[in-house]
Amino acid sequence: MDRVIIFDTSLRDGEQSPGATYQVEEKLEIARQLARLGVDVIEAGFPISSQGDFEAVRRIASEVDGPVICGLARVYREDVDRAWEAVKGARRPRIHVFVGVSEIHLQYQTRMTREQALEMAVAMVKRAKSYTPDVEFSPMDATRADPAYVVQICKAAVDAGATTLNIADTCGYAYPQEFYNFIKMIRERTLGDRTDVVISVHCHDDLGMATANSLAGVMAGARQVEGCVNGIGERAGNTALEEVIMALHTRHDYFGLTTNIDTAEIYRTSRLISQFTGLLVQPNKAVVGANAFAHESGIHQDGVLKERTTFEIMDPRDVGLPSNQIILGKLSGRAGFRHRLEQLGYRLNKEHFQRAFQRFKDLGDRKKIITDRDLEVIIADEVQSVREAYRLQHVQVTCGDPLIPTATVRVHGPGGETYVETTTGTGPVDAVYKALDQVVHVPNELVEYQVHSVTGGMDAVGEVTVRVASGGHTFVGRGASTDIIVASARAYLNALNKIVAERAATAPQAAHTA
Ligand code: MN
């Protein structure tokens, strides 16, 4: 097989990134984008872990077409049954069963003997197999386990019906050459000549080697790579899928392997994940960072202007990177705007288009040059606000020294009512947030506030990301505007809207019937 299966776990392992939590609607939107990107498998969640996770997996399974939809399960009956309930609506459902196999995990985490873990693994793979032919088995922390035991449990899992064996470097402990040998040994000793079982790799980036280890695994015969877009995930994160994809693509001469991925969708997927998790992509991040295709030194710039390939091994268009060229100005009309959106791959419905166009014209009054990045931010803002119960109509502040920072907000409520509130605060953003709190009235705590400029220049669009804690969960809000007070208000109201939606969704039934 000369194709590598791309298994995305941005919605499962990715959600284990500290501070990242998705709303169900956001998970669906990410899953649809992953389908457009062309991933082969979406690990949509860990259904037994919570009602919300179950619901998200169930909806993705029934609403997202294309990829295999996978649910995670420990080696317990209730886990496997719950995973099946969640994924059974998919055209191609997969159950992923895992158990810790290192002595450390067996003793302190799994709390089983080797024999018990093996017995449970076999029983649960069989149980999963009774539901669906597509069963994946993972020995967790395999790289720190006794290799003979890893081989023994993998063999047993294959005999029980597992069709994918996923070798997990759970703690990011392996080194590429070592991992290559390990994968090769496991493949030879568990599968021999069998070609009907896929070897998979699941690497973490604790020592910065997740991509290198994954590719070493591929060289040793693995034909599935697990990871997350932007390399998000537990601790230092998972393998960054875009790096593996572009390595296979760029170095096809070396690997001789392909994927099903439409690479032009990489950048948009990266932005979506970043927006929904609030985890910003570092500028020097490979493939998707803001500087990944920027050339600073005179020699490099001169070279690239003469011939792009002098200093670029990848074409930015191949990853769908929007250009930062002058593309639109305030005099651009509806047709030009629509055309550019289409070129960028956006297909907006009438209402979204209307709102996005209005925002574009407003932005044109304040900013001379409107780049693709600006458009992206406007669209993300408009599309998110369409679903919002509370909409910001007006925000105004007075501040300075010796003035007392004061904010007035006008908000359109869910029932068509209008709220106007005025408050003071320690600064203009604080005053705005207190005023919005008086409108929405949900208990919350602002835990993080970040503002950064989308593009360079004095008239740049500011993008604000906030993280708000409420009821034990974290909610990410974002907003954009050339006016950072407006962007700040939008971001906070976005988070409050998510809290309101979550509370409505989880409210006890009695509250509605009483
Ligand atoms: Mn993991």
C-alpha cells in the first residue's frame, strides 16, 4: 500500500489541550472542515467521558459524510457499548479500544496485571468487533513497555479481530531511529506476511520529535498516522498532521507515498482549530505559522522575487495560504467581494454574505487595504455571530487620565428586546465587560484576555481572544475590529453567548416543564 491513512484526533486528543474545549456546534464545524480536508478517519471523541462528548460524536457520525467516524473506549464493556451507541449512525463507524501496557501504566493507572489487561483487551476487541468490522486497538505507552508484551497483546488483539494496530508513544519518549526499529519489529512479529491489518502510529511531542517519529514509523511500514492539526493535544501536543502531510507531499521523491488530503484546505483548517480552541499558532510554526512563508533577509527576498523556489520548498498556495497582497479596497463592489470569497473557498449563504459584505464596507472606511487575512477574520466573526442569542449593537467608552473609565453598551437580546447599560471600571475593557455582565447575567470569570493585530500597519484589524470560566468549563470567545474596544466587546459577548447556550442545553428538564 503506497497511501498513508490520515487519522485526525483534533476533536479527542486535541480537546485534551489545556484550556481547549469545544462547543458541540464547533465540533461539527471542525468535523465538516476535516472532511473537506480529506482526512480518512475522524476520532470524534471519547463517548463515555461525558454526555456532551457522546452527543458530539453521535451528531458527527450522523451528519458528517466521508471519513470513517471513530469513538474511543477503554477496555470496559460500558465504554465499548457507549462508543458504539455514539458512532453507529456513521456510514463507516470505527471503535478504538485502548489499554495501558507499560509496567508504570499497568501498576498505577490501569491497575491490572499483564494477564488481566490482555484478557480485557481481547474481550473488548471482540465485543467491538461484534458491532462493527472496523476495530482499532492501541497499546498505550507502548514505547516504555516490555517489547515482548507489546507483541503478545498486539497479536492477541489481531486474533480477536482488530484491523488497525496503533502503536502509541503516549509520553513522547521515543527517538526516531529507535521508533523505526520498534515499529518494524512489531510489524514483523505480530503480522508476519499479513497485509489486512494496518499499523498506525500515535506520537506525542514532549521532546519535539512527534513528526520525526511518525515519519520514521511510516518508513518502517506504518500506513496510518494519528495526530492533530496545529499539533494540539495533551501536554506538548500530538503530531502536527499538516507537517506529516506536507513532508510526504514535498518529499514524495523520498517516501514515495501519497495521502487523500486536499492540501489547499490545510490553512483554513488550521485557522478554524485555532479560533475555536483559542490556541494561537506560533509565528514560526512549520507549514501554518504566520512566518512559514515570509522572507526577511535581502538575499532571501531577492532570491524569491527572481525565482520562488530559491528559498521555498513548498508553494504557499499548496497549503491554501491566503496572500497578503492588496486585493480589495473600499471601492470594491459586491461582485469583486464575492469573487474573492469564492477564490478563498468560502461559500456563504445569503444572510452570511449580506452581513459579511456590510462588515467589509465598514472596514473599507477605516482601512485602506483589505487583505485575505482581514476577510477571513470578518467572515469568522459574522458566521459566529449569526448563531448568537445576544448581539452587540453599540459600544462606547470614555477613558483616560484623570477620567473614570466608563462604558455604555446596547445589546439586542434573544427575545428581540434591547438592553442599554452603563458602568464604570478600572479601564475601558473592564467597564465594557461589567456592562455586558449586567445584560447577560451568567456567573463567570475572565481568565485570559489577548489582543493581537491581524496584519501590520497602523490601521490593522485587532483580533481579541478571551477565555472565560463558568460552571467548571472554559469558553473561548473571539472578536475582530479595527477598534480594539469593539473587538474586546465582541469577544466577551461571544463567550457569554456560548455559556448561555451551554446552560440552556444542560438545564434539567424540570426547569422547562415546571
Ligand atoms: Mn494521545
